[in-house]
Amino acid sequence: MLVKLLTDAADALGTIVPPSGVPNDPGKLDALISKGLTLFGTIAIVLAVAFIIYAGFLYVTSGGDTGQLEKAQRTLIWALVGIVVVVAAANLVLWVAGALGFKVPESIIGG
């Protein structure tokens, strides 16, 4: 339904000519989207892994302290939630870009 809405909106607008001096090469935008998502995903996953390692460190060094154990558990849960959010957001961007006609991978996982 959303794809049809976007297609109808694009048809209603007709051909849009960019102002002079603005690049009009869709291949460059495709590459920019893919490279941007790759960079964003890489940084986010590295940070999430660092927080998972930090949570493990908190767990190992807690010495039975329930406050430290709860902090380690919260850190681990939020790191995993972060990974899910990053993957979902990147896939949403790819889906919208694909619906708009850009040549991007269908998914960042196995893309």
C-alpha cells in the first residue's frame, strides 16, 4: 500500500529537474546510501559488541553484588536491543530506497 502511495505521488509530480550544479547521477546516490548504511552499521555493531564485552566484565567482576549483576544484565539487554534497532532501521532505509527505485541491497543481512 505504501509503495503504491509513493508511486502515485511520484507519478503526480512528474519529472523533476534538479538545479544546475546539483549531481543528477542516481548511481552515486545508490552508492552513497549503501556506503552510509555500511559505515553506520559497522560503527553501531562495534559499539554494541563493546557494550556486550563491558557487560561481561561487569558480570565477572561483580563478586556476587546484586547491584553489579543487575547493571551487567541491563547493559547486555540494551546492547542487544541496540543491535536489533540498528538492523531494523537500516533495513527500513533500504526498503524505502528500493521502493523509490534506487538500486540497493534488499537487506543488510545476507544482502
